[in-house]
Amino acid sequence: MHEFKYRNNQLYCENVLVGKLAKTFGTPLYVYSYHTLIDHYLKLKSAFSEINPLICYSVKANSNLSILKALIAQGAGLDIVSGGELFRAQKAACPPQRIVYASVGKTDKEISSAIARGILFFNVESLAELKNINRIAKGLNKITRVAIRINPDVEAKTHKYISTGKITNKFGIDLASAYKILLLRVKFKHLNICGLHIHIGSQITQSAPFVEAIKKVADFIQRLKNNGLALEYLNIGGGLGIIYDREDPQTAEIYANEIIPLLKKTGLKIIMEPGRFILGNAGILVVKVLYIKHTPKKKFIIVDGGMNDLIRPALYNAYHQIVPLSRRVGELEKVDVVGPICESGDFLAKERLMAKVKEGDYLAVMSAGAYGFSMSSNYNSRLRAAEVMVAKNKALVIRKRESAQDLVRNEVMVNNFTKR
Ligand SMILES: *Cc1c(COP(=O)(O)O)cnc(C)c1O
């Protein structure tokens, strides 16, 4: 559930009128509900209270420093995937023993700064990377913890771009190779290979793929144990799906009930990495209708937010509900909601039945809290949107709208070209 609701046909975020935010801060505008995101975090935490996992929020879903701060204050750790995210974690004062670091392509510089920072562990995705971390740790005269990311070869039943646990995906290490590595783990003198990691994909709405993957890994852990190879951590990743349209995803409780028995049996300390589950429904993108355009075949609602602000429809053909900030009764019509960008892929909705809107109206693109702003860009030299966080009656700007100066900040203009 979330705290974006109509009162007297006006959309509110908690106790704040969203229309007022749009007028005060301009559009396109991301608006987040503090209580929704905290509530989602706490739902997961309480569903799993029996095994008390470390919940490492996946920074890439929404990396705003205030959002990281809010979750860290609740006791969350962070799941990072780059040196930039390590920097953000540090800025937000996340205790390093609550940071885990995954990515198939960590650079030497990223690895050494994470070791220096003393993060909980790396999720290692290849033998080559394992050797490299060992080499770098040796140079720093450190022993660093790592978990091996297992590719369990399961079908996550989600969009192919966000499925990560099939053996044809670039992520993780197959079980046989992982076994060989673990047999020889004493050879990596500067590594403490103390855990396993899985993350099979994102927006997974049923527990079956999770259960299948965890069963495989739990069996593997048992086999290791039988051979005298003990571990400390099992990181089960993220991927919990949310409601965008008519999905009926498992609740935190159902998910917990299905997997807690399997997790308990491993006897390991459990880590989770939810992103979308926490932020997805806690944010919206507010846009303004610029023009209504009729063509012989279609009606287009042209709005001031586009694929540079929210790329999910263009990238995954993702569905986002779109609702007016001021609700009116009226006939429905079929429209395409599109942005101003010079690409036909720049749409927010296609062939969508919506109540009639007019120029100047504001619309809310729902469930845009995760993989919304964090995937936004300056394409078409558009300024990235502002972000506002609402808590009860208060609205705080947590990211200012970019300025034209921000666009060219790092550019070097060569002036002395001569005409030839
Ligand atoms: C992206 C990612 C997550 C979070 O995925 P969600 O679907 O947002 O929960 C967790 N772990 C890893 C390794 C990731 O890459």
C-alpha cells in the first residue's frame, strides 16, 4: 500500500496536496512518501523478524542521499554496485559493516576503496575477479571478506532485461565452478570466502523462483558442510515484485513463510537486498500536460516529462498507472501519453484508456519511486527533475532541479578553431 490518495478528488501525498507541490517546485517532479518507504522496509523486517536478517537496501533503485539516510536510520544496510554508490553510502554515513558490494565489473580503484573502507563483503561474480580482489587485498596488507555470487540457473519469470539468475546471464558463478573455488579457498590468502550470494532478477511476483533458487543454494551449502567447508553468510538478494498494474505479488509475509524454513536450515546469517519493494510504490513522477495533439490515427497527450526522466516504459515496455492530480468524472478516451524527446520510444503510456485531460492539467505517473530518478539522464539536454520528500504535513526538497549550468559543468569548450 502507499500514501498517495485522493481526498475530495485531489491527489495527496500523505497530508500534502500534490498539486501544490507541482506549482511550488515545477514539473517534472518526483515526489516520495517518507512513511510509505519506511513502512515497506518495516514490513519486510517484521516478516523476517524470526531470523533477523541484515536488510541491505539496493542503492541503485533510488540513490538519493536523504532516502539512504532515512533507511540507514531504521537500521538498514546498503547493497552497492559501484564506487559512486560507495561514495554515496559514505556520505550518508552508512556503517561499513552494513555494506555489501556486487557488480560483474568492479575496477581496481573501486575494489581498493571498498577494502579500505572495511565493507562487510564483496559479492564476487567470477574467478578472475576473485583473484584480482585477493591481489589488491595483498597489496593493502588486508584480509577481506567475500561471498561468491551463485548463478543458480533458475527462470525468474520476469522481463528478460531484469532476469539475472539464468546460466546464460552474465551474473554469478555456476555451482560446479563455485565448488572448485571453495575447495581451494585457503589458497586465496587475502580473502575470507565466507558466504554465498544469489540475486535472480527483479520484479518477481511469485515466490516459486525464489524458493527454487534458495533450495538449490541450501543443498549446496549442506554439501559444502558435509565436506568440512563452513560458511557464515547467505545473501539472498532482492527482486521482490510490486504492483504497477494488475500484478498480484506475494506479500512480505508469504515470501517469508515460504523461505524462512529453508534459510533457518542453513544456520547462516541472512542478508537481503530489496530495492523496488521498498521504493517502488513510495514515489510518483508529476508531469504537466503541454499539448493535446490529434493525428488521423491517434490522440497524443504531450507532457513535460519523458524517457530521460522515467525510462522504464521505453526500456522494458513497463506499465505505470497515470492519474490526474485533480480527478473529474467524464468520458474515457484512448490516448498515448508521450514526452517531448525526439524518439518514438519516448512514451509513458500507449493506447491507454484515461479520463479526458486538457492542456495545463497535471498528471501523476504512479509507482515511479524505484528505477525512476536513478535511471534518469540529460538526453536532449534536458535538466533532470527535482525530488521532494513528504512526511505528514511537510515537504522537503531532497534534490534541486538541475540548472542549465549543471548541464555543461564538466565540458571544456575549445574556442580557437579556425576556419579552413
Ligand atoms: C538490483 C539489485 C538488487 C535489487 O533488486 P530489486 O528488484 O530492486 O529488489 C539486489 N541485489 C543486486 C545484486 C542487484 O543488482
